[in-house]
Amino acid sequence: MSESFRWTGALGISVILFSAVGALWVLIGVLAVPLHKRGNPDYLFVSQPVDEAFFGAPSSQLAPFDSPLAKFRSLLITVLSGALVAAGALFLSVALFGLKQGHTWALLALTIAGIAAVAFWWVALLPYFRAGIPVGIGDLPPFIWVPSALILPAAILGWLGIR
């Protein structure tokens, strides 16, 4: 660790923000599968009202319990959960063991990965926007809106802290 590293400095705050994204992804990834099994069957991707406006019916009607489509949805949630846990673990590791040491490669890796994730989520939301369905920040799952809010400040503070 650099002699000048401080948790309250620009680099320290950057490490905290990137770590928060990673911890959130791990937490949501770990909890998503068990919560899905007991959760709202009318929730698909965004929020129940927004999903229903986009798909034209509640999820429970589109994919009734134990239907092939419901089983497929469950598999996709499990795969997404695993990807979130893996990405979150990588974010935490790179932030705490690379960026905290002041390594530029770590800042670049976290920034590029974070921007790529956010960009693909916004691409996934494009059909909602094109259909004229308003999607508010409260409609988005936290694994989308939290990184969307934190990646740019984390990257800027990281750059300022490494310089």
C-alpha cells in the first residue's frame, strides 16, 4: 500500500465506491435465487407496473408457476445471480488489492468493466424507452441504478487519487 493512502482521500473514496458496487452485486447475486423462489411472481426485470406495461400482462399470466417459461426464467435468474456474484467478487478484489495500492491498471479495469455493465443494462432497457414506457429510478433494481450512479465519481476520484 502506498505510504500516502488514506480512506478519506480521493483514492480511498474511489476504493470505497468501487467496493460498494462489488459488495452490492455479491449481496444481490447471493440473495436473488432464494428471494425469487419466495418473491413476487409478477416481477420480471424492472418493476411490476413497468414490466406489465411493457409485456402487456403480469408475469404470473405470461409464465404461470411451473410452466416451461417460468422454469426458464428461474434458470436465467440463477445465471444472472452467478454473474453478479462473480463480477462483484472481481470488483471487490481489484478495488481492494489493486486500486488501493494505486495501480492504474486496476482503475482502468474497474472503470471499463463498470461502464460496460451500465451500458449493457441501458441497452437492455431500450425496448421499454422505445415503447414509450417511463422508467424511473425507483423502478430499476439496485444492481443497475447504484453502479450507474457510482462508477463515474469512483473513476474520477480514482484518477485524482493516483495522479
